[in-house]
Amino acid sequence: MKTDEEILQNENINFNDKKIKGGSFKTLNLHKQLLYNIPFINPTPIQRKIIPMILEHKSVMGIGRTGSGKTFCYLIPAIQKALENKNILILVPTRELINQVNRNIKYLTRNIELDGIIEVNTPGRFNYENKNIKIDLLVVDEIDRIIEEKDLKQEFNIINDKLECQKVFFSATKPDIHVDCKIIEVDAKINDNINYNFYYLPSISKESVLLNTLHSLKISNNKGNKVIIFVSTKYTVDYLLEILKDYNYLCRGIYSSMDNQARIGNFKDFSKGLFNILIVTDVAARGLDIPLLDVVINYDLSDERTFLHRVGRIRGAGVCYSFVTYNDIFHFFNIQETHLKDIEIGLVPNDILDEYDLSKYLPLKAKTEKGYEKCLKFRSKVSVPEEYKDKISTFTVHKNFKIKESLCMKLQKHFNKIKKEENITVKDIDVINKYKDQFYIPYNRKDTKIHSSAFGVMKDDYILEKKEKFKYKRAKMHAKK
């Protein structure tokens, strides 16, 4: 796949009937010092198309994947307009993005005095009534995130309705909103240079698989790859921090209710390389410019839109691991259908599922599960179609795990073949109970209730689940005492 720079070479773009060779910033009639402060020679494809439109006072929506250069796409023309005594309002969904955008503004305005005002804020914190300034340009970054959250959407609609000016919107995915402007879509597809790995596993074994994955990446003592682990709740952040620190990993966390200075400090230290594992909720999934990121681990799988934002943290070629439980299977098939048509999903061998003894963390895990249950209430309720349930029974061990086929698995395949040819029932050949061993992956029992904590419908996992529930209740009783 060609890089942005390679795409730009030998390419002529026409703006206002003027050919711009190579898409250089020099052809955009920018302020001399602003041009000097831009740290790149050539604009990215989305910058080539949208910056001239903003400078020409046109309203536009730009859609491009994370890392395509959307932030400079609106900051460069915003600063140019501020030099012309125009006032700009930039709305973003999170405090982290406010800090990041302000840092970029400070960098681009070195040795420049602005005549106009550039204000960066969230929709909820910007009070239009108390402002006695005329807004000439409204920029909304991560608009898909803003309209997905009820409170942010309500505040944004109030501001948007009151402002009559040039409006520019940016997003990594096409939002469900009607806008009266041209839509430019560039590099909106998922990065196909990334190595994607999806593991189907019981929810009670996610911690063991995480430790195994980090061990395989050879991360220790701040040496190795930079890793971000995405989770659903702050309780999971604290839970995984406790486990990983006990296993001597250098890591920190970020979530929305954390002290703002602590969040900024953790993000800065991660960017500087003072530690190499950052555990975050989706508050950090969008817009944050984390350099040299090698690995993303989706500990809690998200929907297909958020997934695109999460993997956008990886620059260039990298690797992504996603843990898929029965509760997440609907999201996996949506991701597969929307972004990754030919992606493989596979099981994790039992010896890896049981590799680590994490029983001492059960009291903390109980608190984590309560938080996750609250999180599920805010998710849109989905039912798993029957065809998906049938596909689950066909999953085999993932290619990343080298495992020899056990005697039982060989016998089961052999007798399944005989059963199809001669219509022999399981009652006639009870191979499962007779030859079961530690590597046996159970068949799908269609006559039983599906359990979300296991592979779906398996006897061994059902028994294991019952044992874990008993341990959980006992730990909970001790915690109350």
C-alpha cells in the first residue's frame, strides 16, 4: 500500500482552475511564518482537498481514518483566518482533545500574533450566551462521537442552530447527521497494513490470555512494543493495572472520571516512552495523537465504528488483538462484514486459558463485573442470530497457537465422517466421554442454555463457570466481612 507521500507525487490537483503540482503548502497563499511553522512539506490527501475549500469560506465535512491528518486540516486554515481578524470556535468531545488541539495551535503559531480569537472547547463547556464575539468559523472535530452521546448532541444542536457562519465538520466514520455542505471522504477505510487477530474465548479467561499475549510480545522493563489496551469501564482499568503491575509490567491507565492532571500526565509520559502499556476506556479512543504505537489490544470488544477509531491508533504496520466472548460475537460479525471480510477468528487452547492462577484477584474482579453490567445497560440490546450461533460451532484453534491435534479430536473427526455417511447418532458412538483429554474442545450442545462466560454451549465450560461463581460468592462474602 502506498504512503500518503507516494500518492502525492506526480499528481496534479485542480482548485479554482489552477493546477497545484505535488500539493505543496506553498501554493495555498498562507502567512509566511505559518508556512514556516508547518512541520511537513506536502499535505496529506485529505488536506489537499479540504484546506483550499475552508480558505475559500466553503462549508464542508471531511471523513478520513485516524492518522490521515484531519487536525492540521482545520488548524492551518483556522490560524490563517485568525490572522485576518476572524474568530474561530473549535468543538471537540473530550478534555484530552482540547489539550491536544491547543498544543498544536501553540506549535503552529510560534512567533505569530493573532488578530482574531481561536477558542477550543467541548459543546457542554462552551456558553454561547456569555460570549460577546461574532463567530466566523465553526469547526467540529469527531462529530460522530459528539452526536452519539446524548448530552453532547443536545449542546451541539443548540450551538449549531444559533451560529450562522461557515461550518466545517470532521470524522473518522460517516455520522448519522444531515449537513448542508459537501462531504469529502478520503482514506476512510480501515488500515489493511495491520495484522488483525481475533480470539474467541470464555470471559473468565480473558486475563490469562492477556498475560500470555503480552508475554509473547516480549514486553518487560520498558523494552519492547508500545501497547494500548482498550476496556469498557474504569473498574476494568484498575483491575488490569493491579494484575499487570504484579507481573512486573510498567503500565498506567486513563479514564474519564480520573483527575485531569493525572490523565494529562499519564498520556504525556506514555508518549515520551516512560512506560509502554496504557490501559484506557474509549475516552482515549479518538483523536489523541499517540506516536509510534505498535500494538492495540481490544480487551473488551466494541462496535464496528469504535473499532475503527481504536485501530486508528496504530501508525503504519502493526498488530491488533481482539478478545471476543459470546456477548461480543454480534460485534465481531459486524466488524467482519463492514471492515475485514476475510479475517479469521479462532479459539484459544485450554492450556493457555488456564495458564495463570489469578484467584487472589477475585474480590477485585467482582467489582469489575458489576461495573461491566452497568456498562451493558447503555449498550444497544442485540440478539445473536441463529446463523451466528451455527458459525460459532465451526471455530477452530487460532493459527497463532501451535497445538497438536489430540487423539480425541482426531477420533471425533473420524466418527463425524462415519456419522454423516451412515447416519449413526452420538448415542451409538459416545466418543466424547470416552476419549476426552485436556486439549479437547467440546461440541455445541444445542439442547442447553447458552452461557455468556464460556464458548457458548459446552459442558466443561458450564461446570467451570459454576465453580467460578461459587468462588466469586465466597470471595464476596469475605469482602463484606
